[in-house]
Amino acid sequence: MRYECTSETLYINYRTGETLEYRHSNLKLLTARANNGNSDAKKYMALIEPDNKKWKPKPCHPHHAANTAAQT
């Protein structure tokens, strides 16, 4: 999907916005993108809400790959 501006631009607008309304509208757009699975938006949401596990990348489980390889 093509957007008018990048997730990075929304994040910058959120951080530097002059008014609360402007900041909130950028945060709303960024949150919607992150909820729709946009990985860039999720990275920026993790910066805004570092305690929210929803935005953290899922850890890789190398032992699953090793088990699968051992079975074949």
C-alpha cells in the first residue's frame, strides 16, 4: 500500500508537532499503520511506547530451526 508520507515522517511530525491536535493526528495514523502490520511503523511505535510489548519484534527461535533440520 502506498502512503502520502512515510512512517518516519509521521514519527518526526509527532515528535516536533506544534499543537497537541497535530501530534495526536500523526500518532493516530502511525498507530493505525502499525496495527495493520507495517514493520516500519511498529519500529517507531516502539520508540514512542517502549513499554508496550505489542510493538516489540518477535524474537527468533533458532532451536526450532535446528529441530526441523534434524528431523529431515
